[in-house]
Amino acid sequence: MRSLIDIVDFSVEELYGLMDTASDIIAHPERYADACRGKKIATLFFEPSTRTRLSFEAAMLELGGSVIGFSEANSSSAAKGESVADTAKVISCYADIIAMRHPRDGAPFVAAQNASIPVINAGDGGHCHPTQTLADLFTIYREKGRLNDLTVGFCGDLKYGRTVHSLIAALARYTGIRLVLISPKELKLPENIKTEVIAKHGMEYVETSDLEGAMPALDILYMTRIQGERFADKDEFLRLRDTYILTPEKLVTAKQELAILHPLPRVNEISVKVDDDPRACYFKQVSNGKYMRMALILKLLDEAKRNPTRVPLICEDGAKIIRNRMRCSNSRCISMVEQELDQVFKLTEPEKRICRCIYCETKETATEEDLK
Amino acid sequence: MRSLIDIVDFSVEELYGLMDTASDIIAHPERYADACRGKKIATLFFEPSTRTRLSFEAAMLELGGSVIGFSEANSSSAAKGESVADTAKVISCYADIIAMRHPRDGAPFVAAQNASIPVINAGDGGHCHPTQTLADLFTIYREKGRLNDLTVGFCGDLKYGRTVHSLIAALARYTGIRLVLISPKELKLPENIKTEVIAKHGMEYVETSDLEGAMPALDILYMTRIQGERFADKDEFLRLRDTYILTPEKLVTAKQELAILHPLPRVNEISVKVDDDPRACYFKQVSNGKYMRMALILKLLDEAKRNPTRVPLICEDGAKIIRNRMRCSNSRCISMVEQELDQVFKLTEPEKRICRCIYCETKETATEEDLK
Amino acid sequence: MRSLIDIVDFSVEELYGLMDTASDIIAHPERYADACRGKKIATLFFEPSTRTRLSFEAAMLELGGSVIGFSEANSSSAAKGESVADTAKVISCYADIIAMRHPRDGAPFVAAQNASIPVINAGDGGHCHPTQTLADLFTIYREKGRLNDLTVGFCGDLKYGRTVHSLIAALARYTGIRLVLISPKELKLPENIKTEVIAKHGMEYVETSDLEGAMPALDILYMTRIQGERFADKDEFLRLRDTYILTPEKLVTAKQELAILHPLPRVNEISVKVDDDPRACYFKQVSNGKYMRMALILKLLDEAKRNPTRVPLICEDGAKIIRNRMRCSNSRCISMVEQELDQVFKLTEPEKRICRCIYCETKETATEEDLK
């Protein structure tokens, strides 16, 4: 049995497999209309996200299955203090697969360690949102026919944008990807992603604050929202915001084959006037996301059927595990609140004693004492 | 493809067609048990309304289809600022038909202009609630065997009662309808409905504040709730309220064939003691509403299948359209908040330069400049 | 037609019948996969309870039926002041069976008196939660092979624990049950349960505050949560709480065949370290609860089909009924708020003029005048 917590849990081959399945569903939906007859997905949304939740629910229903769940935490036992682990164990009695959205980094990981059914991370705090990345990858693949040799622009909030970070991590495994990172200086891509993802995989990249200047080179433009609350200076925010609003005028110099993506919801960062441009792919992305979730549900249920044993998630790569000797410093990590949860770190860079929290991937430096 | 935004979107013939279908469903439910197999309704309730939502959901389930949706705005992407148009486009990827309840007048109209699937207005602010009117009409038809030659009393809050206004507009298309408008003077039917609906169709009507005096003449009594918050003077409210509470005593002079309707929820405007009277039809009305919604879903899905093109909603009657020259003054109109939405008016009375907002039907007077 | 409001509404034989059905479902789930095809359960949760709600929904889905409902009162018509009786009548138009959770004692009883479909009490205030008791009984039966000749320990909050009171009432009908009541003195079992249930049925019992001392004798250990808000003295609470946390150490002296139950959610009253002990049955209990709810839905739908007439709930045992002469003093009783609801009492101890509110079972003493 497997779960999907982080997009890199799946190999490049597995991702191509999912895309093949999704394409086949689009071509022959009737062949899948009873594929999950008698199966149930539990959509456990500890914070609201209508689009993502309804995408999972539509996916399961189009496979002939059914849905139970909740759409916000105050309808849930969490309001009575139930741990994520217990919720996962309880829901395992009711459903065949879980899709979990949670405000705490690492919560779906804890669920996957305790459930006896597969768990899909539908977004955990600022950490991961792998099914959005599935939608993004599949949209690029369908629009461009390939996932390599592409110039991909990311525009807007590259600092906090979880979907940006995940898609860059996913693209790092393909060849010939050139990144154009377009943002105000306050919202540049974090340094650790540059060193640990981009540099590590030898990706080309440039940084700029000029959307219009970057436009002509792009094969893909991935837009994101700039949130006012990220700025101390509101006037600065208002001035900047408008330079990143995508309008038909700014697309004049763009390639005819450009594909414009956006994880939605959009507020005003893309003008409605762009919607009718054939290069606007953000609503196709919604549809593609549903089909990739259908493919994902099929794959995980199939793997669970063939091998019901839970794969221990933390030991696969042979890294040293440090248990209950250090504490995670990330205040949003699930390990801050979950009952009797071990504090577990992976030693990722032994020479520097650098460790990663297995729940939220926060980096901590171990003492020599910790490593004994 | 068509939508149902306002009851008058459907012709009298179409309404009889829906009632025929609903009657056939009641007689032969098993024939419809798989009619929508594989189809999904999205119930998008931006404000709660359990009865209406569950009626749509039960309707779709009894047709063999399934349901996705949300029951209040804070579980929805609207909380993140998504426009109604974008929500409609996104949901079009997930479902086959939408039922939308929204606090803003005109929101389902905007949804219908942007969705690629049919949209049913399940109540928009103080504007319309056409499926309640379907339930009302069908109940009258089943109880009386006709929709013409009836004396119909409306009692309670005739000023703000959206269901009252809609039912009067619907009844205006049948012959021989006599209206008895029973209300305190503070809650009389608005003048514009008298001039634009009642007078225009040459309906007979009387106004009175005396429920008991009006009773003997009535074939139909449509009760509504009087809400305390409508009154500046609370003592006045309390005094009035009791005179409009329907009790068995007040029914003594009523016809044996009277049919008592109420859109529910009732608070105390009809005594529970009336429930067992065979003339009490308000729970039958609930059941009838479900069957009419089944008929409506069938009709709209069938029309969408035969003609998937969206009918442009604003041009059908040849009235002049004024775009982005005037603003709607209704603070509850969807045009106040929706991103980049055109301000659109229809010139309904050219000689007086009177226009109607196409979203909420608020009346504005254009300048000569606006009309150029 | 019957409903399940209180566990004692069902005879011992009926409970064995439910357990037989549940066992058969576990053995042959495929035989039941279409048992409720075309049927709907309405889950009316006026206060949130994810576990219970999802258990009912999973149960109905595994029987091939479907689900409508709401998960908290502010999505419901109750927010507009609709009575429980009206809600029950409305929902009877939409569904085939109701599962109702309500914050007011007696609300599901009122619903059952007004619905034309069976009603299951899914928890009403501090009063009853009979389907939890079904889960508890079935778990004991499956683990021990019998429901008689057992030493059953109840640990924690025995004063306010609704599930404890219900399970004791249920066990009172079997022979050879010995109760060990383990609690701090502040949270002892209420006197009226000792006199009216335990003494009346001649059950053996001991009271103690010492969990570890009681452990060796137990066949069943039913753990509950101790809530801080029950204590005036917080230090006292913190000191006590830890003595009742179940840990592997405290289980050293326990029988090998002990079965540990807990109604969940657990906060920290059972250490996670106990979960892997084969004696920990609280997650099995979750699963058993779902199967008993399946059996219950089947039974009630079957009875409704064979006899659609509502059984008058208050007259079965011939006790004198007192109507509208006394008022219930329980501020949480549904009779405090429901529109035009008769105040009804049953004269349970004529010689002492002791009556019970039929909604919430609160005891009141009638005057001689009341009884005339």
C-alpha cells in the first residue's frame, strides 16, 4: 500500500503512467464509470478548499464510487481534540481511500503512517500540494506534448507559493527546463529551493522583476496571486500588484504556443479579458486535475489491493533516523500538537549534521550528542 | 442549453410540461430511477438553506444521479475571493448541472452566463426563487386541478416576501386570477409590482389587513412569516403578529376546498393545530417541490444534450442594451462586487428612458447621454 | 414503523437479532451491497459529530443507499427557527430514514413522533446515544462470545458520561454482570442510576477510585475521558487525570483476555502505546459500530415496509399520562423551546407521585391536583 504525500514520492515513470491513465479516461470515460463501484473516498478537509475537495469528489463519483467526509474542522472530531493518527484509524473503518487537507505541515504524513488505507495529501499547510502539481504537469504535457525542453516562467509570489515550489521540484526531474522567476524582490524564490532543487539538478534559471520583458521567451507562464498581507508597505504592494496583472496587452509579445497556467482561485491577477485567449489554460487545468485525481485514486487502490501492507515511509533511502533527540522548530509542524508523536529527523547531510524533520522537512542542525 | 433564473424564463406551456413530468414521476417513480445515472448536480449554496438544498439533492438522487457541493460560503472558494463567474467555470468541469443559492441578486444569472452547464437559481438575495414558485404552482394545480379562475389570498409580509412576488408574477399569466392581499400596512405589496405585474396583466386585486374577513372568498391561502426586524415599533409588531397567526378558529369560515400553502420554514404563523386539517397543504408542497425539481433537472439536462450552446440571456426580446454607461444602485446586486463585470442595462421603457439592471432588475433612469 | 430513541426500546432478543445481522454482514458484505439501493438516509446533525455521522453514512453507502443531510445547525433551517417537528415532516419527503444528533434532550423523540419515516437517535444532549451502545454491546459480544457473566469496569467520568449510563442500562438486562465503577469521587455514577438501574435489576457493583487495584478482576475495561471543566480545582484535576491514563504499565496485572473499550474520541486518557496491545478494542469498536448501524438501518426499513403506521411512543406500557399540567425543569429539554409542544409526563411511581418527562426522562413530583 502506498500514499501520495509529496510529488517526489512518485517516480518520473509513475507520473507518466498516471498521465497515460488520465488521457485514457478522457478518451473513454465510459470504461471507467464503474471502476470504483462500492468504493468510498473520505475527503477530510480540516480547512476549506472547495475546488480541491469537489475535484476529488467528482473524480470518485465519475469512477462509480461514493464520498463521505467533512469540509472544515469545526464539523469534525478535531474540534474535540482527536489526533490526526486516531482520525486516520477511525476513517480506515469507513472508507477505502483518504484525501486530506490540513493546516499543519506533515498531518497527511502522520495520517498515512496510521491509516490502513491509502492517504492522498490534498494540501498540508505551507508544505505540499502534490495533486495540484499533477494537474500542472498534465496540463503542460497535454498542451506542449512534452515535459522537457521548456522555458517556464513563474510569476507573482514565488516566496510563499506552495504550488510554485512543488512544480519546480517536479520539473527538476526532466531535462532542458529553463526557469524564469518573475517576482518583486520581496517575493523572490527562497534560497534553499535555489540551492537544494535548482542547483542540485543543474537547472538553468534567471530572476527578473519584469513580466513584460520575460514574456517573449516563455513556453509556459505560471501565474500566482500576490497577497497584500505579505507586504509591510501597502503603497508598495499596490504599485507592484498592477505590474503583475496579466492583460491582453502584456500578451502581445508572447509566443502563439504559450500556455498560461494558474492554480486558482484567481482574484484579479489575470484579467477576465484573457480568458477567451486560446493560450489561457487555467480552466483546462481544473479539468485535467480531476482526471489526474481519477488516475491517482485508481493507482493507489490498485496498489493497496495488490499489497495491503503499509510501506514504512521513513526508511526507504537508508538515511540515518534520529528519534526523540531534537525538536522541530516549525510552529506549524504537526509534531507540535499531535499526541505522543515521536520527534523524528532524517540525517540528510551527515558531514554538516543537517537533518530534516520527517513531517514538515524543516531543516535543523544536530549536535554531535544528538547523533550518538 | 438553457438555465432557470426567473420563473418567467419558462413559458406557460413549458410549465405545464414540467407539471406533467412531475405527475408522471409521482405515478411511476421506478421509470425515473436511472434517468440521471452518471450525472452530477452541484449544489452551490453560498448561504444556508437546508430545505431547498436537500430538495435538490433528493431530487437528483431519486433520478439515479449524484451530488457534490457546499452548504455555506465559508466552506467555499468565495471565502478566498473567487468570482461567481470563475466558480461557474470551475464547477462546469466537475458537474452536469448547478443549483445555486447566493446572497447577491443576480449571482445565478452571472453563473449561467459563464458556466458550460445549465444553472438553476435556488434563490438569489431578495430577487428570485423560481423553484419555490414551481412547487407553489404545482401544489395549486394538484389541489385545484387548474391554474386559472382562482381567488388567491397572500397573507403576511407582502413587501419583502420574495416567494409572494414570484408567485404573483407566475399567476399573472393565467386567466381569472383574483388576488386578495392581506397584510399590515407596513408590509403591503410594493407599488411597482402592482403597476408592472398586476395592472399590466389586468389582474383583479383587493388589499385588506383583515385575514378573517378575507377568508370566506379564498380558494388558496398563501401564508408567509412576518419578521419582527421589519418593524421600528416592537409593540406594534407584537400586536399585529398575532392577528395573522392562522388557527383552526380562523378557518371556520373558510371554504371546504381551501388549500393552505406556506413556503416554509414556519415559525409560528400557522398553529401546529392546523397541520392535521385536510386543507393544510404546506408539507405536500415540500414533496411537490422535490418532484418539480426532478422534472426541471430532466428538462434542462435534456435541452443541454440537444443543444450544448449557451443561449445568450440578455438579447432575446430585442430591447436596447446599455453597457458600461450607468451603474446599478442596488447595494445587493452582484455587479457591485464581481470582478470586471460589465454594467449592463436593458432599456425597458424607451419613452421614459427607464432601464433595468440585467442582473437584479433594479430600475434606473438613463440620461440622454447614456442612450447615445 | 419503529424508531430507535433509547437502547431499551429494543428487547434483548431484538438486540441479538441485530448482532446476528451485523455478523452476517461482516462475513458476507457482498450480499448486502444492494440491500438499500434507491434508499436515502438523512443525517441531521444539529451539532457536529464526525465519527458518528460518517459511521451512519458509510453504513448506508455499504448497503447501496445514498445520503443527504447536514453536519451542523448553522447550515440548517433550525437557524431560521424551524421546529424539530417541522424538520422531521419536511425530511420525511426527502429520505427513507433519519439519523438525528441534537443538543437538546428528547429532540429525536419529537422527530419520531412527527416523521413518517423511522428516526434513529444519534445522540441527544446528555440523554441517550443508543447506537454507541449497539457498538459497545456488539464489541463485547464479539470479543467475549457472551453478554452475561462478565466483570465490567467503567473508568473515568461516570457522572456525565452518557455512553456509560446507556451501556449500564443495556447490560442490566443480562445475567451475571458485575460492575466495577472506577472514578474520582467528583465523577461518581449518579445515585439515581444506582437505584433505578443497578439496584432494580439486582446487579452487583463496587465503587473504587483505584484503577490499578481494580484491573486484575476485569473482563471488560470501558475507558472514558475526564474533562477539566468538570472540576472547580484545576490542580486537583491535573493530579487525578494522570492516575486514570491507561498505559502499558497499568495493564501488567490485567487478564490476557481483557477487552479495552472507549467510545472515542480519545484525547490522552489511553496512551498511544496501548494501541498495539491485542486487548485494545477501541478501533474494532468503530468498525463494529458501522456494522451494527447497517443492521439497524435494515431492521427499521424492513419494519417500516411491513407496517408503515407510526407506533405511538408514549402509551405502550399502560402508565398514566399527564398532559400540560406540569412543566419539565430540565433546561436542556426539547420541551423548553419546541413550538406548541405538549408538556407530557408519565406517572412512573404512582405511590410517590413521581413522573418522568417523556422527552428527556427528567423526574418531577406531581401534586395531587396534577394527577386529577
